[in-house]
Amino acid sequence: MRIAVARDQAPGEARVAMVPDLVGKLRAAGYQVTVQAGAGSGALLFDPAYEVAGALVTEHPFDEADVVLSVQPLDANCLAPLPSGATTISFFPYAERPTDVALRRERKFTTFGMEYVPRISRAQSMDALSSQALVAGYRGAIVAADMLGQFFPLSMTAAGTVPPAQVVVLGAGVAGLQAIATCRRLGAVVKGYDVRAAAAEEIRSMGAQAIELPLPTLEGAGGYAREMTEDRAQRQRELLASYIAAADALITTAAVPGRRAPLLVTTEMIMQMAPGSVVIDLAAEAGGNVEGVVAGSVVRVGPVQLWGGANVPSQMPGPASRLYAQNVLNVIMLMTRDGRFAPDFDDEITSAMCVTHAGNVLRDGG
Ligand code: NAD
């Protein structure tokens, strides 16, 4: 059977869904691998490396493909030559793509969405949301350190003492904890806040101080946060204002699945920060945690620079691609039996990931 690796076409997308190092694993499992020319070049993974690994590099890998791998959903040009009944594996935000879902149903494509891998222990090695959030959290911390124009660590020198930067991180899921860990490694004094009860201990385990507010915690289904009421949001903002005013760098990562990102920081709060402070909003594409944020831009709010993240994992395409490709490989191995791609739709992970199959739409709202 043939697995094709697409050259991702979405603007700004530099990642690739399969890396040369893992091509051998697909071949050992019984697959022929074809790679669209230039697929990995955004991540500095060039065609000859895929050829050395045993893949066929071609401009048109789709005509006979059984399974097509990409990071973003395939565009119409790639879908057109695919044989009916082919499978695609990529991120697939189906609620935003009703026309695409209809086309895939008509053509009887099987569509697996990487963001729907359930968060159960057995699926951890396939969890692309986590692997990409890890990259985003690291990158957010590095951008903060770069933009701040101050030392992160304490330095005691003959010329005097340079105080460490004060960093506040809001939202301590995968991205937030990685941002905390990275800022700590750079020597900043870090405080973190999250609405989930378990988060305080996780924040402390990264060497940061957990901000504890006199508010009830907000646990939702599956270990995720619940949405805040507007009253609680207002109270949370009031209680966080003094922490934010004292921060040199603020990194926000808060999200609630299926909802707009919660608004945690108003312009008024930012205006209380010292001149030269920086705010990094990793939730900018989901509506933003910070008032006035623009995804993909830096805007000036009074004396502060506000950086809005846009496809942040793609800003480190090499490591992000390697992690994503490993997640995808593990998904393919789950769905491989006797050298054939044969997904078991009774499997909890397979069924959760499946958006369309055999002319049916299998996820609500699709
Ligand atoms: P996420 O991206 O959905 O959200 C980021 C963080 O924002 C979360 O920690 C959330 O609690 C927080 N948040 C939401 N509203 C907030 C608010 N108003 N104020 C402050 N913070 C707010 O989260 P995630 O990184 O996907 O992680 C969510 C949970 O899933 C965590 O408990 C994490 O440990 C867990 N997880 C489990 C697995 C697994 O079991 N395989 C894998 C990854 C993550």
C-alpha cells in the first residue's frame, strides 16, 4: 500500500507530516512511501534525505495513494486526483470546513483528524495537540525573552546586581507549563495561574510560584477547564491585575475546548505594566486572552508590546515536524494489520479520530 506525504500549502505552514528519519519505519511496516517534491523544505528536510530513506519523491504523489499525510487539511487540488475511498490524516477542524466535509463524504474518503486523538494513556504517543503545544510554549517563552530587552536571570556583578525578570504565565496546560519551564531555565522569577485545581501543584513542580486566587476552580470534562461566567471572569481579572502590573513579561495560553479563548487581560490591565514590558498571547488565533491582540502581529499598547501568536509551532518547523511525524507514525501503526492499512473502527482512538468514512460523516456538527 502507498502512503503519500503532501507538501502543505496553507500560507505560513512550514511543517511537514513525515520526516526522513521515520520513513524507514513505514517501509518496514510494509508501505511504499511517496513524497511530494519539496514537502519538507520549509523544515530544512530536503528531497534527497527522503530518497536516501527509501521514499519516492515526485510532484504528483496522490493518484495512487491509499493514505495521504499532511499537517493542515489537504486543499482541493490535492484531493481531486485521490482515488475514491482514500484516507487522509492531518489536523482537520471539520466545523470550519463544511464544504470540505461534504466533498469527502461524496468521494467516500476516510478522514482522520489528529486533534481528536483522545487524551487517554494509550494514545499519549499520538497526541499531536500536546506535541505542538509543547513547541508553542517553548517558542512563546523564547519570544518573550527576545523582545524584553532585559536579562531574564539574576546577575550579581562587580558593576552591580541585575535583577531577574518577573514573568507571569496564565493557563498552565501543556503550552503554559512548557513556557514556565523555559522561563525558569532562563533564570526568570515565574508565577503561574490556571483555573484547574491540579494545575497549582504542576506549576510548583516547574519551580514557579502558583498564584492562588479566592475563586472556585473550574474543572470540566476530560481534565479540561470549563468556561467562566462573565462575573467570574471580571473577578479573576480584578484579582490578577496586580500580578500583571508587576510582570516584565506576561505569557497567556488559556483555552477551553470548542470555545473562544477566555479574555483574561484588558487594555487597562496592560497599561499598568512598566514601559518595555512584553505580552505574548499564544491563544491569539482562538480569539485571544488579551484585549486588542492580533494573531501574527506585534501591536503596541501604551508602553507595552503585545505579540499575537499565529501558527506558533510552525515557527520551529524542524522539531514540530519531527514530533508531529512521530505522532502520525504511531497512528498509522495503530491502524496497520499484517502490512495493510486496516483501521479498526471499534477501537476507541480510531473512532474518536474519524470524521468521514464510507460516505458517512461521523462527528457531530460535521
Ligand atoms: P488547553 O490548551 O485546553 O488550555 C490551556 C490551559 O488553559 C488549561 O490548563 C486550562 O485549564 C487553562 N484555562 C482555561 N481557562 C482558563 C482561565 N479562565 N484562566 C486561566 N487558565 C485557564 O489545555 P491542554 O494543554 O490541552 O491541557 C488540558 C488538560 O489536559 C491538562 O489537565 C493536561 O494535563 C491534560 N492533558 C492530558 C493528556 C493525556 O492524558 N494524554 C495530554 C495532554 C494534556
